[in-house]
Amino acid sequence: MGCKVSRKYEIEGGIESLLDDFEKFADTVYDFIRFYGLGEILDPSVYGKAKRRTTDYIFCSVIFDEGQKSYYYLTEDDSIEVDDYVIAPAGKDNHEAIVKVVDIEYFAEDATPLPVEKTKQIIRKCTDKDFGLPEPE
């Protein structure tokens, strides 16, 4: 019960062109491993995730109380992940609400989905205390 994958590739320019491109390939692999770490290299949630430029804005899509509609919020916290709960201002009075992050996207300044100056900011990640749980010792 094995699986055999067989593919035939032709190298344009011969083996010399492959060797010429090897340095670029090796540099790309090295940068990837240095950025993500060796332990995560085969994790699809890592290799499928876009790299963030330091100038990109982080837009989190969040939902309120198991709602269907998601809303964009900005954050500068790189540690926020999908399925995290965060505190965010809600409503016209900007009361604090616990919301669930359902997606995270990175946008250049000229490609943001909403005007940055009009987009509300996530206040912080939730802690056990926010859910009425005792803080771990």
C-alpha cells in the first residue's frame, strides 16, 4: 500500500542553469527557516501565512457573541492569532467588548480595506480575569 509519485522535469539551459539558480533557491529556503523556525517549516498554518512587512497594517476580522458578521479592527500586536479573544471598543459609546478574532490580514498603507484613521483599534488580548477565571499562579 505505497504511493509512488513520479514526475519528469526538463531543465531549460541544462544542469548549469540549475546550479546558477541554486544560490538564490538556497537563500530563499534559509530566509524562510530563519523567519519561521525549523520546527514549523511543514506546518501549513505557517507556510500558508503571508509574511508581514513592518510597514503593513494588521487588520483583524472579529465577531461579537457568535455573530455571523465580522468587523475589521486594527492592531499592532503581532502575537494575536485567529481564535484569540480580544478586548475591543464597540458601539457609538466605545464600550469594551470581548470579541473573537476570525481572520488576520496584512495590508500596505495604500491598500487598506478601510481608512486607517476611521478604524477602531483592538485594546488588548483577553486574560483569564476577563472571563472571570482565576489567574494562573
